[in-house]
Amino acid sequence: MAKAAAAPEAPTTVFIWGIANLERETVDGFVFTAHYTVTAEDGTYSSGAYGSIGFERPENLIPFADLTQELVVSWVQEALGGDEKINEIQAALQGQLDEQRHPSKAAGVPWS
């Protein structure tokens, strides 16, 4: 009896959060707006999102020169609403990848 071929594995999507730019007050370095990106890649297809979010002034400022992308991304994700909003954004990007992989709409004519 022949073995059935295994179904191909679904590609793994990697989500990359980044900071495109920061807006700050020059007097003390307070970052009041972050412009962020989120990219979804599965090795074949990619999709992305861009947004901006503002911050309230904290009690203790971290010097601007000491900020890292990882730290500011964590601020963005928290300000967006935490895991629920992160999952919503990533699910939307995954939906775009899925649509690229298996389009639900097409255009054209059936004749040449």
C-alpha cells in the first residue's frame, strides 16, 4: 500500500516591529510621538503596516541617547493596547499574506 504524500507545511510568518522615526522636545528629549512599522514575512510574501502613536510625559525621562528600538517598540505596543491590539494587527497582516498566497479575487477575461 502506498503512503499518502504529506501535506505541505504552512509557511511560518515572522512579524518584525520597528521604529521609523521619533518626534521629541529638544529641551529635554521627551519623545511625544513614535512612528512605527510592522512587517510580516513568510519567506515568499510580505506585508506591512505603518502607524504613529503619541505618548504622555512620564515622571522619569530616559535620556534620548539611551533609548533603544526595543524599548520604544515596547512603549508603542503598550500604548496601542497590549497583546490584544498586537494580535489584531498581526492577524490583519497575516490575512494579507494569506490573500497573496491564495487570492480570493481575480480580473481578466476567459478568451484570448
